[in-house]
Amino acid sequence: MTLDYAPENGRRETYFIATELMNVLPPEIQSEVKWSRLYTAIIRRGNVTFLWRIKVYDSGPGGLSTKTALACAEKAKRLWVRVSWQDRKGYAPYLAPGDFGEPQWAKHTFEELLDKAF
């Protein structure tokens, strides 16, 4: 998980923490952070690997975005899908028209991708 935190000076900072540590943060910090989940993703054409950051909202306008994006990410773990935003319906997965086989992942570790992305 990632968290975005803007302390009193107003400068937003991003931190990466293990999911199991989320609940041990002090309440004053928990109430101020914005959570995200990171997924390693790939664009088949060109074999471009990237990190898909899904902001996690419990409710409100962002709730639909979170719910549908996480569902797409779960489906993409098993199948080749293209993800597209559908106004007022959230993200929708579109199944690939054929069998593209296993993804050809770049030879980068997750940590290396984090270094490049942030």
C-alpha cells in the first residue's frame, strides 16, 4: 500500500508501507492519509511494464472508482484485459479477443519499478 500524507507544512509526501501496518499508525495520521494500492501492469504492445496506482476511497465520489478499478485489477491477474473508464459506471474490463499467452514481464524487480516511478 502507499499513503499520501500532507503534514502541517502542506507538502504532500508518499510513503510505501506493508498492508499489515495500516492499522498501527497513530489515529491522527490515519485520519489524514489517502491510501492507494499499486499493481504491476503491462501493455502488450511493446511490452511496457508500469505501476497502476489505484486510490482507495471508502465512500463518496471516489468509491465507485476504487471498487471498479480493484475488480478490474483482480480480473487482470487471470486474463488479458483492457481497462477503460465508463462515465458514471466506473472502470470496465474488456477481455482480449484472443489468447496472447503469458505476459513477457520486464526483468525489473518491484523495488526497481518503484525507484523508477517515484
